[in-house]
Amino acid sequence: MRADGLAGGEGGADRLGELIPVALRGMAAGVAERGGPVPAGGPAAVAAALVAERGEPAPAAAAAGGGESGSSDVRAAPAPTRPAGPGGRAPVVAMPAGEPARNGALPRRGVGAEAALEQLSRLLAAGSADPADPACAAHLHCPPLAVAVAADVVASALNPSMDSWDQAPVASELEREFTTGIARLCYPGADHPDAVVTTGGTESNLLGLLLARENGVVQPVCGANAHHSVARAAWLLGLPAPIVVPCEGDRLLPDALDKILTPGCVVVATAGTTNTGTLDPLPEIARICHQNNARLHVDAAYGGMALCSETLKAKLDGLDLADSVALDLHKFGWQPVAAGVFAAREAADLGALTVRAEYLNADDDTEAGLPDLLGRSIRTSRRPDAFRMAVTVHALGTDGLGALVERCCATAAEVARCVEDHPGLRLWGPPELSTVVLRPVVADEAGGDELVARVRRALLEAGTAVIGRAALPTGPGGANQLWLKLTLLHPHATAGDYLPLLDRIAATAGAELVAGRESPVAS
């Protein structure tokens, strides 16, 4: 079959029907090879395995599995073994006849669609971190729902570009319906709310500061718990660096905020911090902003979709008082990346995004009734990401999504209780969403932050688990201490699925402490 066949048009769906099973077969083979949440051996081993697959000699450092020069706490595992193929030999990626493998060179002749899909899908799956594995719990990186992935295939095949209506007639209408619904979810009592699709919290926070700047705001203010994208957005927009307000328990302190606000400020509050999942006190922050005639943007990229849960939405009281809100459905929403939404209480504020390009949104076209899509984003060409989000909401409803959020939060609460009962672990505090923050007891007794860091890397390099890290002011005098974190976004995992991971963390901490004492270069 032709490798250059199209996905759309006549016969496109049939060709996809032939190729998708090939890709899935390769993916399944790669998952079986990996055999865990992440490939073993760390970056050097993964790179060496990929080079070996392509028949190229591995560089000496990579073949040896070495880490960074001088690193005393990295014990690299050998490259992951691969199941033997026909004749007992490990399978390799077939290179075209007469074309030797060359580092850094693109192939001049292809191997065909089926071979390329199966081979590289296997490689990708074998070398990927799997967010659907409960032991893969480091980041706000969710396992996507199958219905969303299937919808993404259709959207990719039809490839509507969301910068003009003539490229996306129905896709634009579906996006309008979806964003209208999200805006109403965030602002149920507002007269004219609206929302646009973004790539995620970083772009949404940029839009929050952009709209504030266009409304005369000149000074961002945020808590010490704010996402790093807030400072980056201020820099990109030519605004002063944010004034950082102190926090307690990873929550912004409203009293400290009240002392510094002026009418030229925009406050960025957080509903679900990256480190702990904690929510700022939104009603009090909104009241202080109103009193000081300051603008309010809420980064609810993590916690915002709790609005779908009748049980949890009270945590977000005060969100509807914000001028703008950032949401991510590639967190609590179980979408493939990227799936961000930016909502504004006043649709007129989004007029700041308006731009004219004759070939995309000419005045006479918009006057004749063609929708203006270019003013719906700071990007020009963009994918129809709203389609898979709309399909997912159509399939599950907001109640169904809310139930998944509730499951994750309930599991986190149960895992936190297990941490409290574990003799080798210490809990930072009860989770407010689905993040569990913990620290090995032996780190407090002897190993310190260096041991905590080594535990995370040891589990990663062994291919055993992917867990996160967070620096929190819990040390003497409020100094930062390093903690480990589990971000639980698997809606079907139970607390029992995480118990072996808790034991593994404690055991690894003990082993690393012993190894550190025995190492002649240990500090």
C-alpha cells in the first residue's frame, strides 16, 4: 500500500482503518517490552538502546550507562533487554537497503507506512513513561480517556485549522458551543461570559495578564505558590516582575495581599498548586481585590474541573468573582495534551485579541456573517482541540467528569492516611485535591534533602516508579525542604494500587542511606 496516502477524502477512512491497527500493534509490543511505568536505566540507557535498535555503535559513555560526570548518586541500570525475535535475535529497526545508518541524518528513502508505524510506535511505547500506570505519579500528566484519543484521530484526519471559518465550518461551531458551556460553568451568574481554547495553563496565564494589561493594569501580584508561568508571562508582556506575597500551608495569605494592593495591580491566585494541590482562599482574595479596585485572575488549571462535581465544587467558591480563569482539561479532564481553556467573566475583554488579516477575517466577510476565528486566540493555525473535549463531555456529561475527579481526590485522601500509618514515611498534610506529599523518615534522621533527591532518581532509573518532588518551607526557620509527591490522576486506580509504591519509596530510602554511608565520595 502507498505510504503517501491521505487520511481524508475518498478512501481516507479506509486507509486509516488499515494503518491504525498496525500502529496499535506496535504500541502494544512496546508496552510489553517496557514492562513497567518507565524504561529502566535512565537517559543514557534509553539513548543507548535506541542507537542499538538502529544498528549504530553506541557512544562509549552511553554504552557504559554513565550519568553526569562526577555524580556519586546515580547508579545506572543496564539498557533494557528486548524480547528475542525470530531466530532468537533481538528485533531491530530495518534500515533501507544501501543506506547506512547515520547519526543525525534523516533517511532519504522510506521503509513504507506499515513498517514505519509499527517500528517507531513500538520504540515510542517501549521508551515512554506511562501515565496509566499507578506508579507513574510525578506530574499533572493524566492518562487520556480512550474516547478522547479516538476523537483526536478524527480531528487529525480532517485537519480543520481553527483560524478561519472556511477551514473549519462545523469545528468552529462545536468549539463555540463547548467554550460557551465552559464559560457558563465558571461564571453561572454572569451576563456575558466567554472562553477560548488554549494550549494550557501557561498560555492561559499569559492571556490573563495580557487582558489585565489592556485594561490598564501594570503590576502583577501573586503568591509564592504561583506557577512559574506567571513570572514568565509578565516578562513576555513587558510588565514588571510579579510582587510575590508570602504563603502559609502553600496558600496565599490575604492579609499580606491587602497591604500592597493598588488599583494598578492584577492578582494571580491559584486553585490547585503544582506542589501540593492546595487552593488559595478565593472569596477573601476576591473581596480584597474588589476593595482595592484590583483585577483578579485565577490559575485553576489543576483544580478548575472540580466545578463538575456537586461534592467538590464548593472548594472553588469565589472563582466566579475573578475577571478571568485558566483551566486545563489535560489534567482533570483526561485529555491528550494540549487541552487548555481560558474563561473571562466579560466577553468584551476578549476583544483585546482582535487582529485583522485580509485573507482570514476580512471586514466584508465578517459583516456578511462569517465568524471571526482569528480573534479567538493569540495563535494563527491551531488544531481543533475543542473537538475531543466536546466529544468527551458529550460522552460523560459534566456529572461523569465530576465523578472521575471525585474518585481521584478520594483515592488521594485514602493514600494520605496510608502514608500517615506507614512507619517509614511522613505526610506533609491532608490533600485538598489529588496530590499526596510525603517524605521518608530516614531523610529527617540522617540523609536530608540529598537522600530525598536520590530516592526519586533511583526509582526512575530502575524503571520502578515516576514520582515528583516539591521544595516546601518546612525546615528550621522556614527553610525549604525537599519532599516527594504523588499526583494521582488515574481515575480507576485504588489506594491499594499505591501501597506497593509507598513501601518501595521507604525501602529505597533505606537502601540509599546505606549506600551513601558506604560510598567513599558521599558527603
